[in-house]
Amino acid sequence: MTRPERVALVGYNLVWWVPLVLPALGVVSYRQGFVAFLVITSLRALINSYRINVMPVATAERLPLRQP
């Protein structure tokens, strides 16, 4: 995995944690955190569904937007 792909993978997974941490720290309300978490999780599910069901295996393995 190249460096930009690794950075994209870490960023992709880090963004998923932001709506969980910010309400715990009191930066945003729990409602805003829940909505942000719902949106991000839905987008991740769509990306992963596309990667698993549509993309060829060789291309899907190189896609940085995936769970390690």
C-alpha cells in the first residue's frame, strides 16, 4: 500500500470516530453526533457495498476506502 493510500485509509477510519468522540467531550450535542454518525456510517455502507458487489476483486483490493 502506497503512502497516499495509507493516509486515505487512516483518514477514512478516523472520520468515523469523530462523531463518537465529540459528543463525549461536549463539543457537539448528542443529537448532532448521532446524525453525523448515521450519515457517515450510511456512506461507509454504500461505499463498501459498491466495493464488494460491483468492483472487480483486483480493483477493490487497491481501494483505500475500506476497512483494514
